[in-house]
Amino acid sequence: MQEKRSSFSSSLGFVMAAAGSAVGLGNIWRFPYLAAKDGGGVFILVYIILALTFGFTLLVTQVAIGRKTKQSQWTAYGQLSRKWRWVGILESFVPFVILPYYCVIGGWVLKYFVTFVTGGSAEAAEDGFFSGFITAQYSPIVFTVIFLGATVFIIYNGVESGIEKLSKLLMPVLIVMVIGISVYTLHISGTDPNGVTHTGWYGLKIYLIPDFSGMTIKEFIAIVMDAMGQLFYSISVAMGIMVAYGSYVEDDADLMKSVNQIEFFDTLVALLAGVMIIPAVVVFMGKEGMSSGGPGLMFITLPKVFASMGVSGRILGTIFFLMVILAALTSSMSILEAIVSGMMDRMHWSRKKASMVEGVLALALGVLVCLGYNVLYFEVKLPNGSVGQILDIMDYISNNILMPVVAIGVCILVGWVIKPDVIWDEVTKNGEKFKRKHLYYVMIRYIAPAMLIFLFLGSLGILKLR
């Protein structure tokens, strides 16, 4: 027997949960790197413009579809058009692929937090510490189990008692920590490897001031594609999350207001992530310190920065990795919820059964990812030119193939098959105004699909801008 559909108790609960989903590892380790690489303020300016146009369009579309159908992504699209059920099936596969390796990375963050809190910050800054940990046979699996277990426990407890309750607690704490670290890093000073002394404000200038010097049109287009790719993954669209969360929103909620608030929180934390990281890295490592993003920035460069800061660095590093754990947890629980919600709607399983079954499947795949760095290690060249192994393959399939295809399908479905009026009617059914209505129409039908196709071609290595 299918359970009665849960719902958020308030609009605030929905906003905090959705914002928590959006504020994840991508904001913290990818946004600062791209901003530093792509002309500082140039990237930020482009990102904000895209957030208000491209991001808004996809976000409001998926939330509205969820609330209108009261279904998760697996079955929601089929209610809109039976011929387009494939979009929901494909979208359901995205979080299933992402969750295992996301929890593995969450385990890495947990390992670093434990290392810092137990006084091992100097050890974490040593060359080879990160590679030594991820290539160990058992330790990464243990930390993955702990992180995944916490994620399953939250979702097992439901929407209101699990997701909403924890999001209302963690998101304010997370935002306070991000602001606190950002303010602190602006006031640090130190000497980089070249013997030049800087303060955090110098790094902030590099981060915020646009640098158009020598930039070609082709390079600017590449920056736009970088910003769109970052935004695409940051706001959690085409992953089933926003459809599932939208299905838990009450009919009398102000949908437009909630979407605007989600946009605000996601962009705020993304911008502050750069303020947290770039000034500190530039002060102690120079501009060259921002030459890598992803795990390299989080687990290799930043521990060296914290070690260079002495006692204050150990404290700051402990707080930083605690903050990252909270960000990763709010995202991982939303990824799992998208899967569980789909199982409940499609298979009519109970929440408890769906949570446990997916927990076991994610653990099995997570162990496979961990072993991919030791006993199952191999390398393969991906179509976008990068070289990787099991985790990178899963990340490429989900982020570079499935998500763009799903998003393109959603744009065509809403823009041309069922028409944008369906979304307008859902958003305004309580008398609210659909601000940016004309922008939405142009974006969903023409601009967003075109941009997504460019992004997809770039992911396949067909379109090369650099």
C-alpha cells in the first residue's frame, strides 16, 4: 500500500531544504577555481546573469512540475505527456549514479575533519597524505559507510521529521560559518612562495575585479560555458531533486517567492565560497595556488594553506571542514530523496523500504568507487579530454551526458509540447504574479535549449573553445 504523500510544513522548510541541496561541494571546490581561472569578476558577472535567466528558468520549471503533478521525476513527466515519460526515467538514473561517489567524497571530507579535530593538520598538509588515504584499502570505505549511513538515516525519517527539520537547523549554521570564515580570511596576511607579502584583501581584488585583458570572443564564450555548467549543477536541476521537493510543496505556497529565495541562497554561498578560499590561497600560495579545482583544491592546496597559518590555521581548518561536511550532507540527503521518492511513486514501496534498499545499492557502488583507487585502479581517456577512473566515469556519465540530455528534454517538453502556459498557471494559481514571464518564455523555448546543446557538445569534446 502506497504511503500518504508527505509535505513540507512551511515554505521556509522547502526553501531551506532546496537551498541545502543546491549548496554542495560544487559551490565550494569548483566555483572559486573557475572564478580564479576565468578572469575573476568576469566569471562572477556572467554567473549572476545566468542565475537570473538560465538558472531561474530550469529551477521554476522543475519545482512547478513537481507541485502540479504531486509526483517525483520518475512519474511526473508521464502525467504531463505519456510520450515523454523517458525524460523522467532518464532523470531518475542521474541521482542513482551520483549518490555513491558523492558519499565517497563526503567520506573524504569527514576524514579530513577528523584529522584536523584530532590535531593532525600538519599531517594533512604533507605531500602524499591525500593520495595515501584514497588508495588505502579499508579506511575510505569506513568513512563512506559513516557518511552514507547518516544520509540514509535522515531520509529514513521522512520529509518533515528528517529533511525539513535538519535543513532548518543546518542551513543557518552553514551560512553563519561561511560568512565567519569569509570575514576572517579577508584579514589574514602572509608571504607567498615568491617572497611577496599580501593580505586577504589582495586576493579579494583578484576574485572580484573583472580582468578582460587580452580576452578574445572565443575565450569569453568559454567563460559563459563554464559559468553555465557550474550553475547547471549547482542549482540541482535535471537530477530529480527539485521535482521531488516541488511535489512536497503545499498548493497555497508562493512558488515564485520560494524560487527567488533558493536562487539567492545558492548564489550567496557560491560567491562567499570564493571569498573564503581565494584570498587565503593567494596570500600563502600566490596566484599559482588556484591552478587546480575539485579535490586538488580541497584536499591538497587548502590543508597546506591552513598549515602555513599556524595555530589559527588549525582552528580555521577544523571549522572549514565541518562546514563542508554540513554542505555535503544537505546535498547528499537531497540526492537520496530523489531516488527514494521515485521508488515510492513508481514501485509503491514504503519510505523505509526504499531508503534501505537504495542505501545498500549505494554502498555496493560506493565500495566499488573506493576500490577504483587501489585494487581496481585503471585509467581511461574520456571524450572531454580528461583522464579518469571509476569515480570520474560515473561523474562524467551523470553530469556531462545524462543531465544535459534531461534538461534539453525538459525544455522541449515544456516549451513546445505542453507549452509554457502549464508552468505559468501552476505558479500563478494563487494569484501571484509571474515575474520575468516573457523572459521565461524566450528562455524555455529558444535560449536554454540552445545553450544546453552547446554545453552537451562541449562535454562530448565535439565543441572546443580552448
